[in-house]
Amino acid sequence: MRWEKLSPPLSRSPAGEAACIAAYDAALEALPYPHEARRVPTSWGAAHVVVCGRSGAPPLVVGHGLGAPSPWMVQMFDRYVD
């Protein structure tokens, strides 16, 4: 999934924003199970979601903020992904 221009930006500098995006992408790539990043339309705009686990399994929705991006949040819930 390609990153879109973020508003507001993640960092005060383009280099800082690039470093944040690289760290996020590396953490997402390191997840030990299949996953898919998606954009889901909402009434507030598009939401970025990471889908993990078996298709057809009961869903578990975990919300996060900039303080705990989704790759790290997903790892906190590893036991629920199978």
C-alpha cells in the first residue's frame, strides 16, 4: 500500500516523516502472519486498517492512535490472530 500525503504530516521535516513511514512499513512487514492493509471509507474520510487472521473467523477490531501504530497494536493481540 502506498502512503498518501498525510495531513497533518507525521513530522516537522520531510526526513522525519520519511523515517516514521519507514519504521511503520518495517514493523508491518515483520508481522509473523499474513496481513493486508486497506483503506475503508467512513463518514469522516478514509480509514487505514490492517486485516490479519483467517477469513471467516470472528472479527476483532482494535483501534489505535499515533502513539501506538497498528503494527505494534496487532502484535499486542497476537494470540487472537490465529
